[in-house]
Amino acid sequence: MKWFVRTDLDGFFGLALDNLVQLLVIVGLCDQVLGFSEDLIYRHILPGVAVSLLIGNIYYAHQAKQLAAATGRHDVCALPYGINAVSLFAYIFLVMLPAKMLAEADGAENPERIAWQAGLLACLGSGLIELGGAFIVEKLRKATPRAALLSTLSGIALTFISLGFLFRTYAHPVVGLVTLGVILLVYFGRLRFRGNIPGGLVAIVLGALLAWLIGLAPVGDRPDNDLNLYLPIPVLGDLCEVLTSGHSLTYLSVIIPMGLFNLIGSLQNIESAEAAGDSYPTQSSLAINGIGTLAASLFGSCFPTTIYIGHPGWKAMGSRAGYSILNGVFVTLICLTGSLSYIAWAIPIDAGMAIMLWIGIVIAAQAFQETPKNHAPAVVMGLLPGIAAWGAFMAKSGIRAADYGDGPMPAFSDAMLARFQQADVWIQGAFALEQGFIMTAMILAALTVAIIERHFIKAALWSGSASLLSACGLMHSYQWTASDTALSLTPAWEWAMAYAIMGLIFLSAKWLCVEADGY
């Protein structure tokens, strides 16, 4: 297999766009929410991101070449890799923002630096969990049905990726639907443009032109930051300072679940790659992911990396090893030169969103295509927690958009639940499902497969694991914050008891039940 093929360009445009979106979110939130200076963002955070992404992208490309050589194949696709979006938001709103507010309340001299150091600590903790988990998590993968691993990803792909970009497609239909038409022709219709022009390139160029014609671009004011070379600088001193500050344990309630979330999510993506035909070793794949996150924290980035969802989509595009290298080089260049703001100004996200919509569709379909037909109910069961988490996200976004709670009563409190119940919407169930929804989805799908196969002891064991996780506060336990709900790590006894009773029912099924006629 060659290092680069023409169709690597298609995958590059899609993956680079995905990473670009994450970088824009980082810069926007660090600036507008945390009030970080341009110096901190462009001299420390973005160069740290570059180091972490270059390490993973180069390794996964090399890994794909090794697999191709070992199997004699020419269609091996490298694992996609980038910033973990969920941890990004969690660390900004649940670690760095509270750290800054507390520092300001205490009259600290530099609250901005204290918030950044708290983010470095969270990223370091996540990397340690990912790296350590790489050596033990393969047993979990072998014990978990494919329907449980793939359906969890499908729930995320169907909602946070597909529906999110579908909304945006219909919000700006001239750009969205026209570029979607190009993507459908090339990837679902399996056609190519004359001259071997990559379909992804056609979609993005056409989308950018249409965006300029109808006024979606340029995006905002022309950037005025200087283009320069910002080389990565180790920040060991800042890490040592925060580790010895006495606040190291304050953020464990966020770091532990986010680290586990990232570990299990990456494991599921490796399973997704194997289902698509590319079988990668779990231990080394996850270890490099952890090393990338540790490198991020050591060079100034507060944001963990992850093996991305979407391998089947990139593979179907014809991406091989080269798209991963191109992505790593591209991200490194824009992070080290300060050119990110100029790219975002000239090319709106809308220009490439059809690619992301297609990726989401392919992932959602894979859960049904690559599992036994009689496991389809388990796949649907695994979809539901992800859909619930997205519903909770939409509900909370609506509350914030409506400025509900500007009066004496806070928006996010028990009083809000009563308002939803008046409309027969039991939103507290969605909030409970949202916390640890990846683990919930995997467990529900796995125990459903066990029941379909009449392995009732396995079903009881999965129920027991859900009970234990709930009792530890890693699932379903949430608390109110000023503008959100967050995992509280307090025991969720009601759910723990329910799962335990559920397991007892499965254990006793052999004696309490008989085979039903007509099924």
C-alpha cells in the first residue's frame, strides 16, 4: 500500500474540517468564556494541541502501513484521531471556569493562569487514565458483544453528528443541500468526477464559493493577529505548581469520568474499525492515544485527544494512511503559525458539513450492518441513551437561549423539572441518562444481546456492573450547576437498586419462566 493515494485527499478534507471545528471552538471558548489572552492561546495552548495531534496522526498512519504490509492488502484505513469534543467542553465549563471564578473570588493575582493550570492538570489526569487503561481494557472488549460497542457509537453519530449537521444544512440550504448532493453522488452513488478530482475537495470548494455568494462568508471581521512561528514550549513548571497547590483532588469528579469516557469511546472506535475490516491491536492503539493526551498537557494544551468516531466513513471514501499524515501536518501548521483565525474567516463550517453528515450516517448504519440480524433490538436499545443525552443537551440549550431563570429563581434547579412535567416531559430521566450515557448504552445493549441468546447469567452480570457503577456515582448521578447539569460522583442509590433487582430477575428466569409459544 502506498503512503498516499488520490482518495486520501477526500479523507483529509473531512478529518481536517472536523479538527478545524474543534480548534475554532477551543479558541472561541478560551477567549470569550475564560478570557484567556491571545498570548496564552497562540503561544501555549495551540502549540500543545499541535504536538498531541502530530504524535497520534503520524503513529496511526504508520500503524495502517504495518497492517497493510502484514496482510498484503491495499485498502487499510488509518484510525482517525483528534481532540475529544466532550472533554473539551467538560474541562472548560467544569474545571477551568470554576477555577478562574474561585481565583477571582480569592483575589488571586493571575486568575487566568490558575484556570489554565487547572486545565493542564485535568488533561494530565485523563492521559494517565487512558494510558493505564490501555493495558487492561482488551478483556472488556472481548467480553462485550459487537452490538453493544457499535450501537453506542451509532447513538452519538445519529444525534450529535448527523442531526446537528442536518439542522445546519436546512438552516443554510443553498450551501448545505448543494454540497450534500455532491457527497451523495460520490460516496453513496460511488461515482467520481472527471479528471479524478476528489469529491470532498469539490464539495468544500463549491460550498465555500456559495457561502461567499450568499453572504455566509467571510465569517466575522478580518483577523488582525500576527502570523508568526510559535514553537511548542514545555510547561513542566506550571504542572508541578498545580500538582503541589493543594487543589489537585478538587477536579477528580470531572477527570475520572472524562478519562473513562474517553477510554471506552476509543475502545468502541477500534471495534468499529475491525467491523469495517481493519483489525488494530487494542493495547498499542489506546496507549498512543494516552501518550498524545499526556504530550498535550506537557506542552500547554488542556484538551485530551481521542481515536475519532468515523473510521468506516473514511475507509469508504478511500482514505488510507496518507490522510492521517496530511491532517497532522495541516493542524500543526495552523496551530504553530497563528493562521487558524484566517482560515476560519475565509471558509465557514457550512462548506464542509455535508461530509460530516455523511460520516454520521455511515456510522449509524454500521451498527445494523455488522451485527447479527437477531441482535437488531439490542442495537436499538444501545441507541436510546445517546439520543436521550442529545435530547438533554437540546433542552438545556433551549433554556439558556430563552434566558429562563433571569428572575430570582435559578434556571437549573428542581423548579425547572416541574415546568417540564407539566408538559408530560420527564426531563430528569434524560438528565440521569446523560451522565455516563456511553456506559449505560453499552450495558443495556450487552444485556439485551445476552437475553436474546438466553445467557441469563451474563445478563445478570451486566446488570450488576450497572448497579456497581451507579453506586459509585459514575452513572445517572447528576448535580445542578449555574448553567448546566454535571456528574456529581455521589451514589445513585435508586438506580443501583433498580439494576440489582433487574439482575436478580435475570438470574431467576430459568426457574420463573418457560418458553413462550409463537415467538
